[in-house]
Amino acid sequence: MQPTTSILVLQSSHPSSLQMYSPSSSTLVSELEVSPSNRVSRRDDKPIIPSQVERVAISSCGLWMATIDRREADIGFRPDVYLKIWSWSSKDENWILNTRVDRPHGTAKITDLCYNPVGKKYGLAVLVSTGEDGQIKVWELRKPSGLETGQSSNFSLLKYTHAYHTLEIWACQATLSFRSEIPRAVSWAPDSSLFAVSVGSHVAIYDPVTASLRQTLTAPYNQTMCSAHFIGPLGRYVVASAQSSIILWDLIDSQGMSFHIMVVFSDDMLFSSLAICHTASD
């Protein structure tokens, strides 16, 4: 949902497009063609396989929308993957393409895409993407390299004037990885000071400013984490879901101490006892 207009962004009937739906009026407002495609084939030709929009993320300020569209590999061709970031034009009430990044994680599949929850009042939006290539990428707004010198940029730049009257595009600020694990999901703290990534049987917590690993939470019994989220108004707790259990960490009590306190729920028991898992200590 776009916060400023309360319009829902949904998959369209064509996989390359998105539709904007207004729940208040129960009407289709518009349709956005994320990936231009030929929708007509000759009768005897092989049907054209269009690109498919796989991921959509909208910033909490409602000014930015990120999409991932992908076309699978064909004979003699590699798959095409594009990260496209759109800016909202309140004047025209539509999305305008600002930045396109070709193969942001190579040809690997994008596993998650998430903006920080801080709105325009507190600062600019930050985007984090994760892929099956094992990389975690942090994207931020910046002036294109070579803009002053007249050199070409590595990114597809379209004419756009930002709310702060500066011409900017989105670029990768940091590339992270956690061991050899594949990151699966991203979640932000309420104040955007940290973001958590589910990687294997761990939840890695990063500082987006310094791009440093601040803490690692390990699940009991080597369970694979499917997702992790900060909960509570201050983001004190992190809850992670595995295939058959839910694990809760208290970040304040565990920080700087020799144990993590976790509550484990599973499908074969209504409630398990409080588990105290010791970590490395002096």
C-alpha cells in the first residue's frame, strides 16, 4: 500500500505490469507497465515469455517504489533481472522511473526487497535487497558519478527532480555477506537504526550507516530461519520463524551478556519452557 494515497499495488493480469487499486472507491486507478513487452505473437511462432514482476516494495514516505522484474533464460540467452526504482509524482499522480540497475545480484533470484520505515520527516529512504548469490546490498540516493564532469553513469538515469531539488539516482552503497549462507528475508527496526537479515540458522543484525555486523542471533537446534522481524514500539525484541517454530530474542538483555533468552513455540508442543542458550563468554 502506498501510504500517501492508500492505493493498493497489485499484480496485474499481465505478469509484466502492476495495477493500482483504490479500496475506498473500489476502482482500478491505473496500470503500470514495469517491463515493456510484446503481448502479441504470430500464430505459428513460439509464445513469447514475458518478464514477470517478482518483488515490490514501497517506502514509508510513499515517494519511492522498488520493483524486481525477471525474464527466465532462453536458448542462448541468460536470464534478465532488473531492479527498477520509481518516484511518485504528486502532480501527475503516477510513478516515474528514476533508476534501473541491470542484474543487481547477477542472474541469481532476488529473495527479498525492503525499505526502512523512516519517513520523509526523519530522513531519506534506504533500500536493502538480498539474493541467492549470498549478497546483501544497501541502496541509497546519491548524485550520479560523472554528473559534473559530463561522464556517463553506470545506471540508467531518467529526468527527475527530487523533492529537495537535486538530481539523484539510487546506487549501491554497501555489499555484505554472512559466511556462505543465502539471505532470505530483511526487516528493519522501527527507528531504522538496524536491520535484520535471516541467513541460514542465524539472524544477522547490521548497522545501515556503517554497514557493520552488530550482533548475530543463533537459533536452537540449527533451525533454518524463514523470516525475522523487530517487534515492540522500540524494536527491543526480534521474533524469527522457522519451519515449525517461533523464536523470540530480547536484544537488550542479551547484549553484552553471556546468554540469549529465547521462548520457543513449536507445532508439536503448545508451549516449551524458557530456553537459555549460552554463548561465548570469558
